[in-house]
Amino acid sequence: MIRQNSTARRGRGRPSKLTDVLRAIPDKELQGLIRRLRISVDEAKRIDAPSQVARALVGLSELKDPSLLPGPTRELLYRIAEEGGLLRVESLPAALEPLAARGLVFARGGEGGIELILPSAFLLELSTWEGEHPRGLRALIAQASPEVKAGIASHYLGRAVAPPYSIALEEAWDQLSCPDQLAAGVESLAPMERNLLQAIEQVGGEVDTEELLELEREPLRLRGASGATPSRRGVGFALERRGYLIPVHPNRHLIPTEVARLVGAKRERERAKMRGEIRSSVLEEDHAPRRARFSEDPSPLVMAMALSVRDPSVEVKPTVGTPRSLLNRFSTRFGRDLECVSLLAALSRATGVWDPAVVNVSGPPGSLTFAELGLMLFEAWKRGGAWDEARPDAEVLRAPRESREASCVGVIQEIVLDALSELGEGSWVPWDALAGYVRSDARSPGVARLLERWAVRQGAPTPTPISVARRIVFESLFYLGVVDLGDVEDAEGGGATVRLTARGRAYIQGEVPVTRTVPASFLDNHALRFGSETRVGHVVSVAPFVEIGRAQGHLDVVLTQQSLSRALSAGFGMDVITERLRTITALPDPIERLLHQASAVLGRAEFVACQGFLWVDDAELCEMLRTRRQTTDLFVEPSPPGGLLIAPGVDLEKLAGRCRALGIEVVVQGNVYRTRSTAPPRRSSATLRAATEPKSRRSTTTMKAVKKRASTAPPSSDVHGRESGVRRAEREPESERQGLGLRRQGRDRS
């Protein structure tokens, strides 16, 4: 699978232009995309509708910040980008739906399956992710300033360009991403431009602005707030417009790795001489060690950790380093060094092996086999985005986000692998010979200078090229299964030896190691051993119902009654478990019986919700509560002997009141529960304020309300029940008051 995609990237794998893709899709699909994204298309503009849609798509926030996408969808986007914008899969992954709905990825049928297309405009908009080479051509162009992007695009288009520059850069990317056209472009450089590239590559492929001006012998020096300003008319600017020398903020200039390999090939004669000296020293005498440590295939340990992180209790955040407690647990559990576990964990995360979507076998990494997994990890290590030997803690994600600048460790990796490639399998070479090859390389002084500057910017200890090379050989390459080590105890004294393995030579050549095809099989009644052709997705799919066994040389998992019970309690059906196991290998009779016993149903139990249980010792009282009209709706029918199940929604107040009406008291925690009395009616707010507020603070409105109620209140009486004369007079009618007055006048006359 990896070799197929790598070949496709060199040939048909070249990404397509966004406008061409939009013009090729059916008109109905294009109109649906316009409606979903609410894109405004103006018919009066000179550009057609696909061009207007393309300008709107490159501004989507998901391209600038892929963390807005779901985790499986984000990993699928990175896998397509790593394959150059064209990934062949057997079936459509489930994680493709958000990308297709937003118009980021398009699918088309191919000869060997389905092709997922990421247009080059989107490819150049993506920010650098964990597993990408930070000094690659795509990463450097993506982080470049708008002025640099405009200069590169206008050079290859032959005219001035306007934003968005990612669409204008598609023509440039078509030529820069093709190895043949890139090599032809480097060959066609003027002598001054070629000499400047060789001078920069010889010092490590990176210079600052002052050094660039010195190398191109520019007499005019302009200085700004951030230092010297590069000339816009010199040789460096000509290389910048071609994309062969990319400026990095604030005042650094880098040669992309793809260009550096072509430029460095000119000094192949010098390197061949050094490799010949190492080879002659190896063949002259026997350097076989007294004690040796043989490397192993990292795939079983990687898959064992991938099965372990499927545990719901394990939490690994995507943007921070792997928890140290988890690495220590893996180191103790599998009996490996902490550095080995840390390296493989970082590479697994960078390649998506720990992602939940790895169970999908339609695309990588779930579609890879055990034999292909090691090559994918080696390529991720070479890219350098996840593991950097120049750091004290080599895992890049463990550093703060602002301190994740990549070092020039890739140059040292290339020097070491170049030396090892000349050694035949089975030949031991002294470490001193490899260290001498690193020292004698013309790039070593420049690399040492770059490492010192990088350490100052990062606030880290300054490493040397030899210390980084030693860490690469004795840690990274050994844990990846590339080299064997001999007499490691004498490494500091220079007595250690190194041997390139057959697996390592295949990795360096970009090929899958040739191994004996061993199918997956059950070793006994419980243990399942995965074979070299077992797919990664199928292995991870059995994680919920197996226990991890041996992870050295081969990966064994154990199928037990307890693991099956846990899977059944977690909601996995026995048909799902059986289907996943049969996808890997045929099931023997003992496993069939084990699955049949685990799936046996002894009976059924019905779940009924209830509020609680009322314990009643007296059977007659229990029957009375169950049958009387006042309480029959409070309980679940039928209830077990010895009491009654309280129906849902019945509170304790209601239960105690109904039972007390029948003469039965309810005891709660040893005390008889008494129902609460009815609360008194609430008083009006005005009366409450008038009664509680001080007289001096009562407002005019409150006093008026009190006086009004006093005037409308019923007449007051004295202590004997007699009303006052004034109040009584107010209540009497006018006619009665007139008659009473005439009688009083008559008595006065008499």
C-alpha cells in the first residue's frame, strides 16, 4: 500500500488544480455545494462560477485551523496531504463526509478503487501538522509571507497575481512537486545562482540575512527594526522567486529539503570517497563484538500500545505530549526502555495509529499490514515533525507551542543514513568510523553553527553534531529495527560497533522488508497470533474483547471468558465479536465453543422502574395497601413478597399521607415520618412592606396604600361590641339620620 501511494505521488499522484476540479464535477453537485456554503455567485463578473466558488473555498476556516474538524476527519485530511493530494482507498471512509460536505476533498472512481483528491490550492493553505517535515517545500511555502507567495506565483505564471495567492500558486506547485521538473529547474540555474545554492547547502541549508548578503556579495545594506533587509534585486531574490530559497521570519533563509538533495548531489564524488574508506576499514578486519543487542521489528509493540490506548480510561490530548505516566506504564507492562516507548508512541500519534478511525481499513493507516507498518514509522521519523534528537526531550509535542521550531537534525540524519547505506548486511562497523564520517562531512561545521543558534532561540542546551548522530544511531535507529548494536557498554570509549539489518536497508531504500508470510492463527485454545499480512484496522477492532499477551517478535492476544463478558456488558453483540475474529482468521472448535458458551442466554429479566421499596412485615397490611382505592395507584404490580415497590413519581409526602389515612405509619430511618402541615396563605406585598419597614422610611406611596385600606376597612367596635357614633352615623342612610334629627328637636321643645 505504501509503495503504491508513493509511486502515485510521483506520477498520477500530482495534485489537481481547484478550478479544474470544480469545472469537472457535475453541475448539480456544484450547485449543491454553493447552497450548502451559501456562496454568492455574481453572473456579471468576468470569471465563471467555478472560479468564484474556488475563491470562496480557499477562505474556509477549516483550512487555516484543522482542529475545527473532528479527529478522524482531521487525520484523514493529513493522510491525503502526506500522499501529495491523491490517496487511493478501497472504499469511502466514514470520516470523508465532513470534508466532502465542505468541498475540501473530492472523490472519483479509479482502476484500483476510489481516489480522494485534495486540490493543490488547499494543500498550500494547510498549516504544518505533527507528522510533516517542517523543512519541506510545502511547509515552507505555506508559512511564507504574502509577498513571497505573490513573487513565486508571478514568476511561474509570468504575470502579476492577486489574492488569494494559493490559487495562483497552483501552477508553481505543479512544477515544484514534480521531481523531474524540479531537477530540470535546478540544472537550468545561472552559475551565480547555482553557486549560491551550493554555498548555502554546504553550511546546513540555512543562513541569516547578513550571511546571505555576504555570500551574494551585495554592496548595498539596508537595516530595519528586525535587522538587515535582504536585497530585492540580487541572486537571493532570484532564488526566492523560484521557490528554491524561502525566507522565514524574522531574518532566516532556508533551502527546502527537496532542493537541498538535488544541490548536494553535486558533491557525491567526495562522499563516495569517504564511504569507500569506511567500507575498506570494515572489510580489512573483523569487528564482531563480544556482546550484541539485536533490534526487533517495532510493529508488535506499536500495535500493543494502540490496543492499550483504546481503553476508555486512557486520555491523550491531540495537541500536547504523551502523558509521562502512560509511557511509564507501557514501559513496565511490555518490558521496554522508556525512550523506546516514547519514540514509538510519538510516531504512532503522528501517523494516526492511535486515532479512533484507525479501525477503518479503507485507507491508511488502518489498511496497512504489519509488514508495511514499520516502513510508515520510519518515514515519519525521517520527516522529523514528531521526533527531534536535538532536544533533551525528543518528543516535539512535549515542548510549548511557541518553542516547537524544528532544528537541522534532518541533515545529520541524511549523513548517518548515507554512511550506513554503503555497509552490507552482516558487517559490523566501528562507531568511530561513523563518527569520523560525520566530522569529515563538509556540512558539519555549518550544522554545528545552526544547532548553536537554534539552542539559543529555544533556550535549550547546545548539542553537537556528534552527540546528535550518536543519539540517532544508538536510540532511534535501534528502536526502529534499522541497526544492531555491539559492545554498547564501550560506546563512550569508542569501542561500540553498529550493523545495518536487512530490515533497515529496505527502509532506507523505501521498500517493504521481505519477510516470510505468516498468516494469523490461534496458537491454542485462547491465544491469537497476528500474521505479517494482518491489517492494522482489523487488529485494533478486536481490542474491546481481548487481553494483550506477548508483544516481542510477534503480537499475541488472549481471548478469555472474562474479556468476552466485559465486551458483552459494554454492548458488543456476539455476532459482532464473531465477525471481527473471522475477518482475521478461521475460528477453531474450542474458540467456537467459548463464544457459544459466552452467548448462551439462561433466562430473561424485565426491568421495571420504581421510586423505592416499602417494607411491610404484616401480610394483611400489605394486602390492604395494595388493594385499597386510596393507595392502589402508589405501588408497582406485582411486587415481591415482604413489601411493595413504590411507583415512579410518588414522593414520600404523598405516600405517608395516604398510608396514614388508612391507619398505617411510615417509618423512615427509624423515625415515624410526619406529613407537613399546610402553609399559611401569603400576605400581600404592600402590607408586608408596611409592617416590616420603619415608620420614618415608609414611602409616600406605601402610606397612601395603608390609609386607603384603613378607609375601606369595616367599622371598628369597642370592647363591648358597640360601634362608635361617627362610624354608625356613616353607615346609616340619609333618611334615618333626618328622622332622628326631627325627634330630637321635638324633645327639646317640650
